[in-house]
Amino acid sequence: QVQLVESGGGLVQPGGSLRLSCAASGFTFSFYVMSWYRQAPGKERELVAGITTGDSTNYADSMKGRFTISRDNAKNTVYLQMNSLKPGDTAVYYCHAKRVLPPNAYWGQGTQVTVSS
């Protein structure tokens, strides 16, 4: 059974930090591109950051320099370190796994991040 289980969300003050984790099971984690997406109320889901099987990373422009994505293939886990958080970062954050060939993809259930004083 495939599972992507996010954790680490919560309430944080502006300027604070959070570290999200996504624990994967049920598939060969190292074969998959892992990404974090987020969706704020009333907005479309957007890409936050991604990391390839070779550890290349990419970030949405608004997250560059503040967020860091990493993966630990031995633990089947992908992380998102979020620093200098802003109220605009408030959203549900989702973990996503994607294999290119053959194509396949999975979503986690999401974890809420709220940035507020």
C-alpha cells in the first residue's frame, strides 16, 4: 500500500521556521522525483520545490533562499526546511512523488502550515 505521510506543520510566527517531513512507503522511493506543493484557501495548488533522483533541486521564485528541500533515500523521507516564514506562506503543504518512466504519481494528505502572530 502506497503512503505519503506529511508531518511537521503547525502554527508559527512570521519570521519563524518549520521543517516538514514526508515519509514514503509502498514504492521504490529512490526512483521517484519528490516535490512539495502548497494550496492556500481560494487558490490553486502550486509547486514549492522539487528534488530529483540525482538530488538536483528547483524552487518556486518566491521560496528561493528561504526554503530548502532534501531527501534521505535510506529513510524514504523528503524534507522541506522553511525559514523566514511569512503570512503568505500559510497553506496546506502536500508531498508529491512522481516517476517519469513508466509514469506514476502519488499525493500525500497534506499538512497545515499557518504563519500568524
